[in-house]
Amino acid sequence: SAISVLQKTDITDSSLAALACSKVKHVWLVGRRGPLQVAFTIKELREMINLPGTRAVLNPADFTGLENAIKDAARPRKRLTELMIKTALEKPVEVQAGATAPRAWGLKFQRSPQEVLPSADGRRARGIRMALTRLEGSGDSAKAIPTGDVEELECGLVLSSIGYRSLPLDPAVPFDSQRGVIPNSSGRVEGVPGLYCSGWVKRGPTGVIITTMNDSFDTAQSVLEDLQGGVLDIPPFREGFGVVESILRSRGVRPVSFSDWEKIDAAEVARGKAAGKPREKIVDPAEMLQIIGQ
């Protein structure tokens, strides 16, 4: 986005200054699988396509035959794919108009990063070597298998965004090392009554914030059902957070409450108002603690 637009958001001054000095003109988003497995939403894609002074670069060959493949797809996936196809197949006049944009971004599918290639002095990246892949299976369960062919993409900066693989928590908690998740049914950990999980450790590193939120609702519903059904052995007298707080204080740890957060929130909003922004984020933890009186 333009600096003039970002100035009116809650972006920090240091981040804004860094973006104002940015020399980045072209960004490639590289994925190991294909268009039918992308994890972004249509809203995010539309915002990228409509960024002022920016053009999208999509290879029409990547979308050959997909119109038939998505006929029976779920509506969100179908609409998302249709927008990618429409963008890739823009008319020559529209493409020529976009070619004058100072910045561009594009999608490269079925490529698995193998190695970051260093510059001659070894101080920065000059490119990335990628293995070309083929897909086994279909839909979200499709797996990217290296074909044996490789290609290099010239670039000066590499940012990884490959998801987060969960790790085992404790020997007493079952864990599926192949999938990187805790085996569960609607959040109920298999073989351990009274233990629940949510988020990526429950279903793997996929989806956006609302996906994780809805997932937590699903687990919470399981907890409520078990409470109401008498599945959980809960003593009639429960001390609750008071016990946890006393343990923390005995260890010299002062927990931050919601009312404490509200003080930080109020300070950020007040500073932002003075600068004509929604808020001015406080990034120093020590300053945050000072605001709440610690």
C-alpha cells in the first residue's frame, strides 16, 4: 500500500520508515502445490489485485483445465479460483495498462524451495533454487512430489512462510509425528479423557484467523458437552485462577489482567489520536509494564 495510506493506520513509525525506504519492485509468492490448494482467501487476493500502482503476474498455463475441475468445488474455493483464472487471462489491453505499474507481484506454483543461493560476497541472497513438483492426490489432501527437475529464481530477499509444525508436548500426550498433530475427535484428545486441544496442533497449520477461531469454538463445545454430560470429574469446590495467580506471584511473576491490557489499549489510542491514527502501538514491553503500574 502507498505510504500515504499506511500513515493513517496503526502501523508503527519504525515499520513505516522501513517501508518508505523500500526498493522492492517485484515479489514472487512461491507455493509447493497448485492453485487449488492455495490457503489465502478471495478477500486477500482481491486486495492484492487492486493495490494501486501494482500489477498481478499469473501464468495462464497454471490454470489450464481448472474451470472444469472446480465445477463441483465448494463455493469459496470456486470463487477464489475463478478470480485467479480471470486475472491470469486478462485481455491484452488490460495487461498493457497494468504493465506501467511501478511494482508487481506474482504466483509460482508447484515449486519447492531447496536452497538459498548466496551473493559472491556471501552477505546476502542472490536467488533461490527450487525443485519442480507434481501433485499426487487432489484437493486439500494433494501432496507435492519433486520431479527431479530444478530451476533458479533470481532475488535479493527471501522470506519463508511455510507454516508451523507442532511438536510433542509430553510423553503422556499422544502425538502423530507424521501429521504434526495430536490425535483427537472434535478437540478431545484420544486416549486421555479430560484433555483437549485446539488450533494447529489439532488440525495442522492451515487456514486464517477465523478458521482457528471457529476451531476453538468447536473444542469449547466439546468441553461444555462433557461438563454437562458428567464426563469430567470436577470437584464441587474450585479455586480457579486464584490458585494459579498465587503460584505465579510466589515465583515473582505478575500476570497481566484484561483490565491491565485496557490501560495499555487506552494509552495507545490516546497517542494515536494525537498523531491522527487509530492508535500508536507500544512495542517496548518495559514501557507496557510501566503503564499498568508494575
